[in-house]
Amino acid sequence: MTIRSTGQTWALDIALAQGGFDALHPQAKGTLEQLGHDHTDFDKVFDLVRSGAMLPKAWATVAGQAEARAAHHERGGFAQTAADLYVRAAVMWGRAQYSIFDAADPRKLAFRVHANHCVARLGALRDGRVRRVALDFEGGQIFGLLHLPAGEVQGAPAVILGPGMDMIKEDYIYAAERYYTSRGIVALSIEGPGQGETRANGLTVDLSNYERAISRYIDHLVSLPEVDPGRIGMFGISMSGYWGSRAAAADRRLAALAAFEAVTGDFTTIFERAQPTFKNNYMYMAGYSDEDAFDRDLAARMPLGDLVERIACPVLYGIGEFDELTQLEQALASYERIRAPKEMRVYENEFHPLGGAAAEVFRYGAEWLERALNGEFREPGRDVRHYVHSDGGVTDGTAYPTWWLGGVPTELVGSRQG
């Protein structure tokens, strides 16, 4: 536990009790719906929560209800109804286990067993089109879920679905089917070092092993007859926008990257100014209990800096105007450094979850990737920028908020203006 996390627990408890989840992550429900959560389940969970300590119980309670209902429908022969409920149960069991920061805690392990059971039942009901993947990696294992289109598939494009730091591979089941496999695209939702089962099995994250894990997942995709090795892209949100950027700079086999809410700033914002749970979680992911050592060994070395200049594939970035984990000025400064064909979308009045635009973001990111993997957006010097207004309008040609009135923040002085 960090010093701030220990000392500010009371503040988080008050926020949860008075304002629910929105007090911590404004409009996040919209994003969680894209990750397979039914809004009624979400409301039931937070009706049971008055403090952070109550989260595992609440998630597990409602997850158990959904799993029981899924089993009921499966026994009755209603396969699609059962499958939908198993998805809802799996993502909630995932939330329950996430809330416990001890890989050896029996409760965490029990919640994982339930999540795996729900995924196994889903795979059976989906004719084997959802499959667990376990790959050997640097003395441990990394875990993912492979999502295949219906019918005979060969030489299709593939997209790696990268989770944020507090997400797991199950969080992409709904999106994989809705936005990718339904379009004939193979999807692989992953857990990198420090996440989910990968962390529970002892593999922690360091400065660079996450992008090596992405390369290992690319190795796996390249080996599949269903996949075209030359058309592999990545969709990442939050920290996977960061990890995806590192992977794109390191592995030329990644042919396109769509990154939303990417943490591309100085990491002081996310670890020292934002809610203390972010730093607490990342220390757990990295296997640190000494906060000073974590700051020195990892946090201080994490900013992307000039690393993004090595990216060669087309990239799409999207961020909320008031993202609380990466200041917009820093996100734009990082974008300026990219030399590859690029696009930036800034969403007016949105915070880190991009909840008010989540359905649009997930669909647009998938469609953009599909077109990029089919050869579009590759012209040298491509630089497309949009400021997306909350009233439905879009200002093209710039990602600067219109209220800046042409003023350039100090951090962007000297960089090429949008």
C-alpha cells in the first residue's frame, strides 16, 4: 500500500458512499457497458457499496446471481441467453478478484475459478470460438482469450485487445464479438505481466517486459492459419495505449495501433495527483512494497519521451479533454513527436473513461483498425486532427480545444500547431 492510499482511504469511501462510481470515474458506466457489463448489474452492485472494502463482496454477489441464471438457461437449452449471462458473470467475477491486491488470497483465487468456469461455458456455447490461450513467457506464463469469427476462417486480419492496468482479458469478450469477429476479424484479448491470471501466477510487470509480451502474443497469432501475419493491429485503452505505443516502437509486425485514454504524460499525474488506487495497483502489478524503490526504479523511467519517434505504423490516439491521468497538453506534446502516419481526436469535456463517447470510441477504433489493416492511412506525413464537441459537432484540422482561442500552452510552444 502507498502512503497516500493508506491515508486517503476515508476520502474514497466518502466518494463511493455519496456519489457512487461516478464520483471516482465520471460517466464510466458507458465504458463498462462496452466491456460487457449490463447497466442493471452495475446498479445492483453499487447499491450494495458504501465503502471500498465492500466492493469484492458486492461484485461477487451479483456475479453469482448472473452465473446461476446462466446455468438455469443452459439447462433449459437456451444457449444464447445462457452465453450472454455467462459474459456478464465473467466480467463481474473479474471485478471481484481485482479488488483484492494479494495474488495468494484464497478469495481472489476462488473468484478466478468462477470467471474461468464462465468463460469455459461461454466457449462451449459459442461452438469453440472463444478459447483460452496460455503462452510460456520469460520463465512464466501469459494468458489471453482468442476470439474467432464464425465459419471457416483463413488469412484474416487480427487485432490484439489490450486492457488497462485495472482490466483483465475477460473485459473484452463483448467488444471482441460486437466489433471484430462479427466483421471477420480475429481478436485476441490479453493479460500482460502484472495483470489478472498472469500476475496471479507470479509474473510482474517491469519497464519493458509488457511490450515483449505483446510480441509473444504476435508470435502466437502469426502461427495461426486463421491469421494473416501482415495484418495484425492493436486496440488499447488507458495503460494499454501506453504499452501499445511501446510495442509499436519495438515490433514492426504491429501494423496499426488505435490507443484511447493512453497514459503518455509524465506519470507524476497518474501516480501522485490522481486517485491513490492507481499507484497502489501498479505497485502490486510490479511486485513492489517499497514506494521509494518503486518511484526510483520504475515510475521515474516510465514516460515515453522520444520513444514514440520509433513508431512506424499508422496510429490513432483519442483522449478526453480533462483526462485526469494524462494532461491534454502532455498528450498533445507526445503526439507531436510521432513521425508515423497519425491521427488525434480530443473529446470535449470527457474524463479518463471517455464514458460519454465510449460506444463511438469502440466502434470507431475498430473500424479505423480494419481499414488501416487493409492498407489505408499509410501516406507519409499523414496528420489528421479533430476536436470532438460534446454537442455533436466536430472541429477538423486541430485537436486544440476551441476555448483556447488559438493560444498555445507553454508545454506546446515550439511544437507544430494543429
